[in-house]
Amino acid sequence: MERTTRRLVLTDAGQRLYERAHMILHQLEDALTEATAGVRPLRIGFAWAVLGDRTVPLLRTWRERHPGIPVGVHRRDDPEAALRRGEIDAAFLRSAPAPGAGLEVRSLYRERRLAAVPEGDPLVRREVVRLADLADRPVVLCATAATTGGLWPDGQRPRTFEVANVDEWLTLIATGDAVGVTAEATENSHPHPGVRYLPLADAPPVTVRLVWPRTATHPATLAFLDHVRRMTGGPGELDASPDGVTRPVS
């Protein structure tokens, strides 16, 4: 711990110990549960929009093909930390996990980016918009799942600010206080009567990944990866080297 007269916080080593201890306790609880009740559900985490319109077909076909292994879907503000604590078994991420986090990473597919603007905004009359069209507007970011940083070149970056969750993100856009940039799954998972989603022509796509601990915490993890790969049409390619350093996706 680092202790001052005003606060008490974990050091980096303390944070790792905290997460490892949680992982061990969850593994013990899982082992006791499996000894009495069989294999527990596979816990899948996400921070924002799961897989958009792919989500329900993916889960329904898993249930049909693997009736003895239920899947639970859990929203977490920080799925990567939840993985390290053993609260979930795998997570869908739209940003690369930190190097050296002890996680396996598979890239699944890419999503186009969308601009989110208020209903009635002049931009809604366009078929597509560009980053420059948003550069003079405040851009709201969600602290739990922002993938917007670095899109604009130096000297053209708009003013940005963070909110805590998707509800606050949508409300600020709907009231005209800001615009947003997001992945296409958001349009399906978070429709809002006051928000229009428009194709963003010159922004790079977002890579959707499945991530899980290097030592899998559920025996069905790789079967779930294979199922996701087949359902999404993605290669499920390796996206991290054995030492945890993320490689660029080709």
C-alpha cells in the first residue's frame, strides 16, 4: 500500500496481488460448485454493445448446439480487470488489452465506425459524414468503452470529455450538447429516439476481439471461441504473442 495523510492506495504490486487473490477465490468457488452441481455457466463479459445484431443469433445457436453449457452475458465497466479477477471467463473487447496482462487475444472481425449526432442536426441530411465535420463540435467519450482517441490528426482534434456510461453518452448527444463516434454495433444495441447514427467515411474500422485468461477459467472457452468464429465469419486469428505483446492485425 501507499499511505499518505489523505489517502491509502494500492501499489502496482498490491493491485496484482488483489486481482490474483480474487482469481484464486473464484477458482476455488468454481471447483466446489462443479463438484456438487456440475459445470457452471460460461461467463462472457462486455463493456458496451456485445456484438450488435449478431448477439442473439450467436447465443441461441450456442444453446442449441451446447445445451449442457449455458452462457451468461455480463456487462462490466472494465472487462479486462474482471477477467484478471476471475469474475468472467472471456470478454468481447474493441480495444487491445494492456501488454503483459496474461490474456489470450483473438481478433474476430472489423466494424465500421459511426457518428452519433442529435436528431434534427444538419448532418443527418448527409449520406455520410467525415471526421472534419465533427472537429468543431464537443465529442463525448464513454469512460467504459472509448475507441475514439487518436482519430483526428494533430491540430484538428475536437474538444472531448468523458461520461461514466452509455446512458449519459446517449443523453448528451440527444440534447445537442455533444456528438459521438462509435462502432456499428451501438446502433443495434443502443437505439435512441433522439440520436441518429451516420456512416463515418474516413475513420478506420474497429477490431472486435475475444479475450480470456491464458490459463482458461472454463473448459468450454475454446469451444465458444470456435462458435463465435463460425457465426461471425472471422478467422479468430491470434492477436497476441506468448509474452502478451499485442501485434497489429493484418
